[in-house]
Amino acid sequence: MNKYAALLRQRDLKATRARVRMLELLDNAAKPMTAQEIHAKIADRKTDLATVYRSLNKFADAGLIARVQLGDAFVRFELVKRHHHHIVCNSCGKIFPIDLCNLAELSDEIARKTGFRNIEHQVVFRGECQDCAQRR
Ligand SMILES: [Zn+2]
Ligand SMILES: [Zn+2]
């Protein structure tokens, strides 16, 4: 069985061809994708944008993919793998993944002070990318 179909079935989600294709796209994407971008890449006339949205929300609720907010009007999605963050260029909008995170200690301190458990965080870094900086 296809590994994406297996991931879906493990979570009691129907493994349609379009859904398998969506997970494959997200797995191979270098950055989080919007529903529109995924829809455009699937290029399957039978799968409309609403269906893509519905599937993405089901995947996210099942913990297969994460919703990523980068401070603009879009919700983006990515496959859940290793913990990481993103940095967005203020000039061109390019998105880069960042593997570094040293917020575990801060989370522990917040847990001690507030009694919260299972603390998560979403941090977006912004700045000017190398390409844009060189263009000046
Ligand atoms: Zn840039
Ligand atoms: Zn982090």
C-alpha cells in the first residue's frame, strides 16, 4: 500500500486518490502550502477547492498535518514532521524553514509559573532575505 494511503487509513480517513496526492504534495513541499496552491497542483477537475479545504481540515484535526499562520491572510498547511519554525522575507514573501528552536526551556518555565501542561508555541520570524538584501 502507498505510504500516504496507509497514513490515512490508520486514522480512519478515506484514502481517495486526491487525498493521497495532497499528502504527497505536502510531503515534498519545501514550505507550507495554502489550500489554493494545493488545489492548483492537484489539477484534478473532480476535486474542487471546497473539497481540498475539507480534506485539509480533516487531516489537521487528525494530527497528520499542521496549520501554519505566518501573519498574513492565509492559513498554510504542512506535513507534521520534526518541530521547526519559519522565517518570512518582508520584501519578497519567501518562506524558509528553520530547524533551530531553543524555546523548550522557556516553555518549562511557563509551565512552572502557570501550571499549564502540553504547552505549544507558534513563532514567526521576519526579516530581509539574502537575495533581497543583495539587490539593494
Ligand atoms: Zn526576499
Ligand atoms: Zn519552537
